[in-house]
Amino acid sequence: MDTSAATPGIDPTKAHPARRYNYWLGGKDNFAADRASGDELERLFPKVRLGALANRALLQRATRFLAAEAGIRQFLDIGTGLPTADNTHQVAQRHAPDSRIVYVDNDPLVMVHARALLDSSPEGRTAYIEADLNDPDAILDDRVLHETLDLTQPVGLMLIAVLHFIHGHGAARPIVRRLVDALPPGSYLVATHATSDFGTPEQQALYQQLVEQGKSDVWTRSRAEFTELFEGLELVEPGVVPASEWRPEPGADIPTTSDINLWAAVGRKG
């Protein structure tokens, strides 16, 4: 793939998490640097690809829950990533064709593929905003958001495997608060987050070293800090659990907790 020459802001020599995630999911929208970064992390943490797949499956189950059971018809998906099978709008509109979805990402390559993301059912609508989670006000003030979603009606806020790119203890909490506060009662927050909770002390020390050396862009958080992101919300059963254990498909082969290293939860704003 060579879109860098035609698309400003894309540096094919520098790994990007959206493209690395695409690589782990078996996609083709990635560069050699993304594959090298993914391979290096997989060498050090052999189950990281399994975690990516579990995360993607969680997105699909949670979206189905919101659309089919909770009656949500509007979705704000921040940290969209590159299109693969069963994106948020495809799952939501399968169960509720009139669903409206706004995707947000800061990778210019996602914009290149926006047409794939914007393929909506005739009854619904999808839109895309290029913006950064670090600036929630820019997202909330964007004209496209207000043209697509009615923020007086409940919204499903999807923060799937994106908050761990906000570095620093406590740094993610005010961002989540700002976004949730802008949504009306009846809205939901769906989030997943990388954690080191299940690793051995040696693995935890190794990962911290990678972060300090700039070799990993993922800032892991503990269960306690992740749970704080849902303060004031009513957690949907089964609460805060590893991603593969949030309402798994009947008969599903659930990986061991240490193979996933992702917390997941869904919370409702009362």
C-alpha cells in the first residue's frame, strides 16, 4: 500500500496504532513500520494479537446489545481505526437500520478509507470527523456531529481500545467526563482498555520499560483506574471484566484472562 505520497500527514516510516491494529486483525491497510512494530510487540507478548481479536469481538457484541436490547439509535465511535468486517454502523444498522453513527479518528489514513466507513443503510446515516480524543471539545463542537446526531437523545459512546493512548495517571478521566457530560440521560459508555494487571511482575516491569523507552504507545491502566472512568454510571452486567468475558457468545471458547489483558465495561447514564 502506498497512499503516503497523496495524503498529507501520513508517515509510512512511523508505526501508527490504527494501522498496527489493522495488521493484527489480518487487514492490508498498513505499512512495513506498522508490521514491524506489531511483530516486535507480539514477540515480547505472544498473545497480543489474540487480545486484538477479542477486543474487536467485544465491539460487535456491545454494539449489538445497544442497538438490539437497549434501544440506542445513535453512536459516537471515537478511535474508529481502519475499516474491517462488522464496523459499528454495520452491526447497529443490521439490528436497527435507522441508526446514525459518527466515527472519529486522528489517523489521516482512516480519512482515505472513509468511504468504506460511510456506507450506510438507506434509513440511517454515517459520518466521519478527523479529530483527536485529546481535544474532546473539538469533537463535541464539530458541525458534522450535530448534523448527524441529536444530542438531546441517548447516544452510545464507543471508546474501544483508544483510552490507553492517553498517557499519564488520571489523564483519561477528565476526557471521558467531558464526553459523557455532553450526552443526555439514557446514553451509554462502552470502553475497553489495555492492562498489565494479569501479567507477571517480570512482564509488568518489561512493559513499563518499553513505555519509558518509547517503544510502546500504550499506557496500561489497572482495573481500579479503569473502573473510575465509569463513575456516576450504572454498570451493565457483568460489570468490569476481561473483554472476552463481557457477555460472550453461547458456547464460545473463552481465552484465559492473561491472554487478553483488556478490561471492558458498559455503563448507562441515568
